[in-house]
Amino acid sequence: MRVIRVTDSDRWEGFVEGNNGPVFDGWAWGELCEACGHRTYRLAVEEDGDLLACVPLVYMESRLFGDQLVSMPYSAYGSVVSREDAPEAATDLLLEPVRDLADELGVDFVSLRGRDLGDPSGFERENRFVTFDIPLSDDPEEVWSALDGSNRTHVRKARKENVEYRRGTSREDLKRYYDLYLKNMRAFGSPPHSFSFFTRLWEGLGDHMVVELALKDDHLINGQIRFLYGDRCFDWGGVTDYEYRDLQGGSLLLWNGIEHACEAGYSTYTMGRTREGTGVYNFKKSWGGEKAWFDDYHYFPNGSTELPNPDDEKYDRVKDVWERLPLSVTRVIGPPIRRQISL
């Protein structure tokens, strides 16, 4: 076995998608990070010409949040992807150059997100985020019947209120989603990605990305981005017009996503990443999926350091100021800051 750098996009993509890797480990996500000004490394273990395991890494330099080597930024998880029959030694061998690269670059920490790697040398394990996996069936009615009665009621209410479901097919649809996203991010006190970030996703992921809209009288009240990759459908980037939340547009979008994933033959619907105990956590939990923790692994070349945490009280004052800024200002000054935030 030996460690190599993979430069063939088709070889990389075929291995990641064929071995239950997340879309965030795919080639297009790395290109997205490069477009944000970061350097990428795609490492893999090879034996007799076949790949056994791989890990994508992104080097992020940040004066605000420390230099990092991350797999993968702007995503729920990434980390190592390996064949089911790969020996444990393949992962151990793969992580050696990860530590060496971190030492060479002088980063504050390495973050490998979301997958159980056992007990690799030099890495500390932490559980910060959780998701819920809903098992799917070829028959959507089976999944519908298994839902909590209150969620079925919410979907029915949206339909009764004539909330329209629409799948985005144009740049204009994506722009409508983005405008509501900008408002949500300001309300959260958080800098947004640029519109070009989303257009690169749209163009780079192709059929792997779906933008869904819920409208009331042609007014966008909810939006959702989903990734279809490997054997699962993954929620990412839900947005809400909170003045209309009683219309249950979010529940309508979620059920439509589950229904379409069933019909398309996906085995799992993953609800996206959240922190335990939050309102979003309780909403996702109510849909009856299996709770699953993301295993994060960190390596600190110079000894343990504090990891960036957007919920830290030290950011409260900054968030308060951000919430008062005009959207025209957050649209311009937000993306350069957001590019430095790996979460």
C-alpha cells in the first residue's frame, strides 16, 4: 500500500460516490473551496492500482479563526472514505501524511468531520453535531404512514392553504432562494455566502443538487437545497420566511423531498447537521429518523487549541450589530468573512 495524490477527477469521483462517500467529499466540492481561495489536497491509499481509501483536505488561512486543514469546509461532514473491505491499516497509513502536511503548513488544527475513524494516533475525537437518518422505501406510502401524526397534519395544512411546491429550474429560481437566504443569515447574525457560491454549486453538481421552493401566492415562504448522491438524499440549506411559518411550507418541502427520494430509489434521507437540544433539532427529531452523531477528529500540531464555535458568547455583540445592517451591506461584506469560516 502507498499514499498518492489523486489528480484524475473521474477516478476520484467514482471512488467517493461508489463507496458511500458524501457529496461534500466529491470533486466538485473541492473545486468550490478552491474558488473561495483555498488550497485543496486529495490523498488516497492505493494497492495494486486500486484505491482503498481517500481523504480530501482544504487548507484555509484565516486571521480571524486560525489556519486550518479541514475535510470538508462549508459542509456537514467529509473525512475519510474507504472501501468496505479495506484493512484498518489503510486509514492509519492515510492519516500519516495528513499529520505531516499539518505540521508542514503550520496550521492551528486539522478537522476531519463526521465519520468514525476508530482511534487514530494523534487525533482527538469529539461529538459536536447530530443528524437524523430516515430509512426509505420504494413505496412512499409506507414512509408516510410511519410519520408522526402531527407532521402529516402539517403537510396537509400546507396543501389546504394552497402552498405551491416548485422545483427550481433556472438561475432566477436560485436567486429567489438566495434572497431569502440573505434575510435568514442576517437574522442569525451570521455572514452569508455569495450568490456566486451557490451558482458554482448549481453548475458544478448538476443533477446531484436540487433546489426546492414553497410559494404562497407566488411569494417564496420556504426554500431547501438537497443533494442526491450515492444511496442517500441529504438536506442542506433550508430557508424560511418566518412571517409565513404557520403555513407549514417547510414541512411540505420536507415531505416532497422524502417522497421524491423514495421514488428515485434512494435508501436513506439524511436531515442535515444540527446541535442537540435546539429548535431545529426538535423539528428534525419529530420526523422519526434514527439519531446519528457525527464523529469529528482533530489533530493539533502545537497542542490543543480552542476550536471556532459560532455559539460562543464572545460573538454575541458582533451578531447583534450584524442583525441591524442593511441587506445591501451584508451582501457585500459578508462573503469575504464567510469564506474564512469552515463550519
